[in-house]
Amino acid sequence: MERFSYFARRLLLVIPTFIGITFFCYLLLQFVPGGPIEQEIAKMRGGAVGEGGGSSAGETTGGITEDQRRALEKEFDLDKPFFQRYWIWLVEKKMGMTATSYKYNNKTIWQLVSERFPVSLTFGLTGFLLTYLICIPLGIGKALRNNSMFDTLSSVVVLVMYAIPAFAFGMILKTLFSGTSDSFWDIFPIGGFRSEGFENLPFWGKVKDQFEHMFLPVTCYLMGSFAFLTILQKNSLLDQIGQDYVRTVLAKGGTRRRAIWGHALRNSLIPIATGVGGILSIMFAGSILIERVFDIPGIGMLSFEATIGRDYTVIMGIIALTSIVALLGRIVSDFCYVLIDPRINFGKDA
């Protein structure tokens, strides 16, 4: 019952936390230059000039009349007080999902997100699964063979991977293996999610094409958390092996195998569970730099293009969705704690 109460409180706290995050971000965007009014003025500049090159009556210094400016402010709800604009964005426009982008051919934010989300989901989920499938066994192996040659050599590899930024490693891989003028081996596509005409390929042709487009980016996704998770798993398991309960199992005649695999291993997975909730944010938001390097049309690239193009409706929509996903991800992490060790009790004051 206490666990149910804890998760219920956590879910209820999502609402005020989300409102606080989006309200603060919405407020900051009011002071950022280059918004919709400025962009429309840039498009219309010169259109309100009168005959003989003179300025027409009521023309502003921006090249449009005051009536045109007021019309633009009304179109983008900028003629209303700030709190009313935020309420319209939050409630009437459903967290901005029904708002239209003024950069992407007036598509709604939900249309843009739904088009890009499957791409980021594919790369994020694949990278996450491979990371955990490799890092956890590797970390366990390093712990069981602590200070051995295997531990030393794997530590060198892990530290080298940790030192190289994922996007920089991606550019190296792209130079070596993609079809650029400087490539040593033209093995993988230069970028993108799929080849043109993908729908017309046979089944195994689609599998091959998708694998070729995903191999290099997913390798870079692995770089992001590979070293951290591997070392965390190793140190966590070593810490548990040194606990009194493991020595108690051995003192009672239990084998080392039983003490480690039956008791220490499950407890060592608790710190690893903190990253499970974060995968929701990774799957949704993608990686801006990796998607930029490999020209992947995912959520990360969308947020980058929206920031460069000052499309604040898209920026707020992505902030809203990533905030919800991140907040729910923390609850998922706590739930994973309970699955790994049912003895965990968050208590009334958690």
C-alpha cells in the first residue's frame, strides 16, 4: 500500500513540475529575438513602400504598417497578456501540439513529431538494448576477473571510448567507411535513415538497407554511455561481493557461485536501473549531434532545425513532450528498483 501511495504521489507531482518547466521556458522564449513577428517582417519587408520610393502612411521602421503588425500579433496571439497566451498554449492548443509551425509549411507540431519519432525511437531503442546487453555482461566479467589481463585490456578500451565524444567518433567512422571522397572503404551510406525506393525492395533487401544505415549511428549511440555503465556495473558488483551477507553465505557453506549469482548480482543491478527511465528521454529526443552528423531525420534534428530557424512553436512542443517523458522516466526507474529488489520500501516520506 505504501508503494502504491508513493507512485500515486509521484504521478501527481508530474503535473505541477511540468507546468513549472514549461512556464519558465515559455517565459524565456518571450525575450529571445527572431520570433514569428520578426520573421514575417523580414518576408514582407519592402512590400509596404509607397510610390516614388517613399514610405506609406503608418509604415513602421520594420517596413510594414502598424495595422499589418497588429494583424501579425493577433495571428500569433501576441496581442494577449502573457498568462493568457500560456493558457492558450497549454490548454486550447494541447501543450502546443495543435499549434502550427511557421517554418515547416504550417504543419502542426504533432504532425512533425509523429513523422520524426519512429526514426529516433528506432535508433534510441536499438542503442539502448545493445548498450545494456554488452555493458552488463562486460562489467560482470571485469568484476569477476578483477586485476586480471582481461580487466586491464578491457579497461583501456573502455577509457579510450569514454575519452572520444560520440559525435567526433561518428565523423571518424563516416570518413573511413562512408561514400565520401576521403573514405578508405565505401561500405556504408553517407547518411539518412533509409535509401530512396526502400518500399520497393524485397524483405531481405530492406533488412540489409536498414542495417547499413543504422550501423554507424548506433555504434556512436553506444559510445555515449558504454564506458559509464560498464564501470558502474563492475564497481557495483565488487561492492556487493565485499558485503557481509556474501561472506555469511560463504560461511554457511554456500558456494561462491551461489553467493554471487544468487545474491550479489541482483543487488548490483540496482544502480544500473537508474538509467532505465532515462531511456525514454533518449528514445524520444534522440541525439542532436549524432543525427546531425549522419543527417538522420529524427527528433534531435527537428529540434536543431527549429532552434536555428527560430521556430518557437516547435521548440516549445519538443520541450513539453521531452519534459513529460523525462518525468515519467524517473517513475519508471523507481518501479525498476522494486522489480529488482521487492524488499525496497520507499516509505511514507519518500
